[in-house]
Amino acid sequence: MPSVFSRIIAGEIPSYKIHENERFYAFLDINPLAKGHTLVVPKVETDYLFDLEDDMLGDMMVFAKEVALAIDKTMECKRVGVAVLGLEVPHAHIHLVPINGLHDIEFSKPKLQLSVEEFVIIAEKISAALE
């Protein structure tokens, strides 16, 4: 059975897309720690990030950097934090989280509750910074 991320990439489940190319897809996390919290995933379903081939992993980090720089430009933050957990969905992914302090990237914190309109505005803003 395809992972939820594979289903998002295939368009079977809607997402707030930020950016994509032939190998990677970036979209807003629907349970964000902060406005602009984005997930970067490879289009090839691989359970564990470090099972990716070296060139794929390197290219994924370069793709994530492009997205992170757009988040940095558009969201109110000091930095964009990076986290790799890999336990909640069996599909390799990187979290990009706008942060202003160390505790902003604690995944045990309550998640933000955003409206559809807020997600759309955030996605459009970050996407526009990539153009």
C-alpha cells in the first residue's frame, strides 16, 4: 500500500504544495509547529532517509535548501530548523520549520490549528519566493 506521502504526490490526497521537480515534492505540514512548517519528500517511496542513494540524498538536501531559503524570506523567523524523525510515516522526509528559538522545534508541543485560507496564503507566499 502506498504511503500517505506517495498518495499526496500522486494527487490522491490534497496538499498545500510549495515546490516540486521531477524527483522531490515539498508541501506544508497539516499539523505544523509553526506557520510555514514544510515537508520535503522524495517522489520515490523509500522508508528511511539514509537508505536513499548518496546522489539522491544530496540532491534532496539541495532541494530542501531552496525551499528553506524561500521560507526564510517569507516567514517571520530567525532560522529554518531542519529535523529528520522518520517514525510517523514510512516515507523518507525532512521537516523544515521556521524557528526563533531552540524550543520552537519540539515535536511534543501542541500543533497550530490553521484555517484552509491560512494554509493557502502561506503556501502561495513561500511558492512565490521560489520563482
